[in-house]
Amino acid sequence: MTFEGKISPSQFKKLSRIVYKESGIVLNDKKYNLLVARVSKRMRITKTSNVADYISLISSSKEEFADFIDAATTNHTFFFRENKHCEFLIKTLDNARPLNIWSAASSSGEEPFSIAVQLLENRFEFSIFASDVSGAMLKQCQKAIYSIDRLKEVPRSTLHTYFQRGKGKWENHVRVKPEVVKHVQFGKYNLLTDTPTDMYDIIFCRNVMIYFDTPTRQKVVTSLCRALKPGGYFFVGMSENLHGLKHNLSAVLPSGYRKA
């Protein structure tokens, strides 16, 4: 039995609604091919022959439901992506002051590790909480092993100091060194349904709210702002902004804000 690579409009709507309810991510018609590809992969793995049966499967299996959400919400990223935010912090902040940082929606871990190596290079004291809704992504983060093509933006000196090159079957891969990893704690967190339990000097929530509708963006921003210390910094993706949302933040650079 093979899947023909088609999802009916009603099935697409149903699957999109499931993703939205669980993660807040809106899968519009432009995401049809992406969803087909992700569902096709899950159907091959689970040996499910048609979409109707797969929808029944994610309704009855908590494990496959979680795997489906992971597959539908995972996005590509790389080290030192949109690095102007981190460069701004290093120039602006006093490295004698310990920092508590939250990398919300940290995906496969490139963002928090990128922040960590740069803060270490500049002798900052810090801890980073890196969270994501995807359990599969968090497992990848904890391994801290990445294909070398994800590190094209990393300066050579930084690469040599904070990453360990793989050999044999791990050729063309690197591992983040333990002295970096120890500064980052990973945990599962749903931006829609969970409540922050700590206060942070800096919060990164980048390249995820672009997939949210306005009510969801407002809910997430309100929740994250409550967890941001007065005078703290809040960063969204370079293609995102907080226009039209209620908050107590002032812009300090493109896609970067500070709490009053």
C-alpha cells in the first residue's frame, strides 16, 4: 500500500486545526505541500495506507499525536542566524552582571548554543533556558551534534574553541563542547498553554510568531512579557514585529525591544 501524496481539502483543514489548537501555528493553503510531505513521512513510518486512517491514529495514540505535532511544526535553522541581536547585547550589557536568558521556541538548539558561545567568548556569566514544544527537537538539542553545514556563519576561531569535529561516521559533523552545554538547560514548553515559572533578563522568541494569528501572538507576548524583568530585552525574528499588539516594550533596534 502506498500514499498517493494527496490530502483532501477537508482533511487538510482538520489536520491544520489540530496543529493550531496544539501549537498556535497557522497552516494556510501555502503550507499544503509542506503538510503533505510531513504527513507522508509519518504515514510511511507508521505503515498507514490512507490519510483518514492516519487521522484516526493520531486521535487514538498519544505517541503518534506528539510525533505528528513535532513533524508539522519543525523549522530549519542554523548557527548565528540573525546574529545582530546577540551582537547588540554584547556591546550593551555589562559582563559582570549574571544573566538569566530564555530561548523560547529553540527548535533544534542552534539559537541557544549560538548565544552561549558568544557570551562565553566575552566572559559573561549566564544561564539559558531553551524550550520547545517538540520533544523530538529537545532530544536533538541534548545530543548537541550538528551537521557542519549548519555552522557556515560561525567564525573559524569560535568553531575551533567551542566545537569538536567528528571522525569516522561523524565526519562533517560537530559536537558542542561540554563547557558550552553546561550553561544551557532544555525543557518542553508550550507557548500557548504553559505559564512561565521564572523571571528573565533576556527573552528570545524568534521566527515562530510569524506562524501565529494576531490573537495567538497577543497571548504569547503578554505571557512572555510577564516573565521579563524590568529593563529586560525581548527579541523576535527579523521578519517579525509587535505592531498592533499591546505590550510595555520599547523598540531599541529592528525586532528588538526593552521593557520599561
